[in-house]
Amino acid sequence: MPEGGAVSHALPMTARSARAAASLQRALLLALLALVACLFSPRAQADTCTASMTPITFPAVNPILGAAVAGQGTLTVSCDFTSALAIGALVCVNLGAGANGQQDPRLMSNAGSAVRLQYRLSQNSNMSPVWGTVTSGQPIQLTFIRPLLGGQPPAQSVTIYGQVLPNQFTVPTVNNATTTYTEAFSGNATLNYLFYTVTLANCSSVPLVRTVPFTVSAPVTNNCTISTSQNMVFDGAGTRSLLNSPIDASATLAVRCTNNDAYRIRLDGGRYGTVAQRYMQRTGGTQRIPYALYTNSTRTTLWGDGTGGTNFFTATGTGNIQTVTVYGRVPAQPAPVPGSYSDTVTATIEF
């Protein structure tokens, strides 16, 4: 070895060790790319969201009143963050057409009726926009943010408002009893959610994850209304001195009963007689003249309360106003004291 010199020894790189180094570099590069992909793309691995919906049960619906009926339920959603990278979650709850196949308005049904009960659901009490999907109506959209100090974000509850639409006068009951109309949502209500790390997605790009089953129902009740649309006036009976021939007249009642609901109308005996023998009394006096009320135009069936040989008037409601005619007759009789004769009869509808 030369004096003052340095000795060096080169270690040659073999082909085998070079390949190992290249493989290590590729592995590190792939790991880096995977990390970047995780940081800048949504995640839905072990992170989960769940939802539940209470049944929506409307109070009694009285179709002949024509009024809207309000009800509500509660949608509850919670999200659990288990991955290390997700910072938030977008949840979209879509509601498609239910079991009766229509979305706006939605329809409740009963097996005994071909008529449907129309209603709407919305996140807002003014019923706009209606709860639907990204293509029809509007889904319910919620955002969950991962707490900075750890743990899970609180569950979120949304009030779902329902409205049975007004002016559905002809919705029927079945078998003369309160009838429950329903619609079920099984695969029609869907929970779509997406966990994200950087950018927030929108509902149109959030995938379906699970369904949120629930039901909507409303009891439809029977009801009737009755009023006098025309009083009975026997023309000439109170002004002429002779009643030597019968005098006929009629009055009309306006009746509205729930569609398919059987009803009957009874008449009392008035102020001065009975259902079998009615009287009108002279104003300012005590003199009376007999008369009768009938259910038919031939005046052969006495109308009363089912006693004393009288009958009820019976029919079935349609949901619309029905005109019921009361037929009257003053029989031929000896000449009464001149004056104005009258009576007041009360009609009662039973259903």
C-alpha cells in the first residue's frame, strides 16, 4: 500500500438487490397513492347510518265535512363514525311511491273499497315541498359532522307532517263501521348515505344502503247531516172555509251521509199529535185539523218512528247531498174554523 494513500473497496450492486429496491419503491408509491385516494374520496366502509320511522296515524277522517286532516310522525337518523378518515356524512332519505303506486298525492286503501284516500307527506307543516325523491318531490337531507373531540354525533329527528286532502266527500266506509285506510312503505322508503373526507356530495350521487319501513293509516268514520231545504205548505188549507177534498203538499230535506253508510230518518209526532195521528193547530186558538206525512208519493206509507203503524225512511249515503221528499196530505173533513194552522215536526237521522 503506497505511503499516505487511501485504500477503497467497491461493493458491486448485484441484479438481485436492485430488483428488491425497485419493488420497495413501488410499494411505497402505491401506499402513498392509496393514502391520497382515501383523503380525497368518499368513504363508506365500516361507517354506518341507521334510520327508523314511526307509524303515521291520522285522527278520524270525516269525509262529508270536506276538511283536511293533519297527522305526523317522526323520522330518526343516527350515524356512527368508525374509520379514522371520515369527517362527515350526508344522509338522504328518499320516499318513492308506496304500496298503492302513486307518489303525489299518495293513496291509502282498504280491501273493501275501490276508492282511495288521498294524502301527502312533507318535512314542512305547509306541505311544500312534498317528501319524495331526487326526481320527484324532495328527499330529506341531513348532514352529520364528526365531533372534533371524539365520540359520535347526536341522532337527528325530523317531524314528518301528513295531510289527508280536503274535499274527498265520496270516500266510503265498509259494513257501516269505521273503516281504516292504510298504505305501507317497505322497499319504497330508502336510506342513502355517504361518508366523506374532504368534499360534500349531493343526494343525486348518494348510493342506496337500506330501507326504512313504516305505515300510514287513517280511520274513516260515518257521519250524516240533515237540514230542511223546503217547508211544507198546504196551499189554501188555512184560508178556505171548506176542506171537502184532500189537499196534498210536500217538503224536502237535504241529507248528506258518508258514502256506503246506511241511514234512516224518523219523524216525531209534532207538537199536537202522534206519529199515527198528526194535527195542525190554529194560530191564536185551539182548533185543530188532522194531516198525515208519508214516505212515498202515492201516500200509502206513513212516515213516523216505526211505531203506531208508521215507518222510517231508509237509504244509503253517497257522500253527496241527497234530497229526500216528505209527502203530506190534509184529508177531506168538515169545514174548520178559518185561520192559519201549523205544526212543527222534528226529523232525526240515525246512522
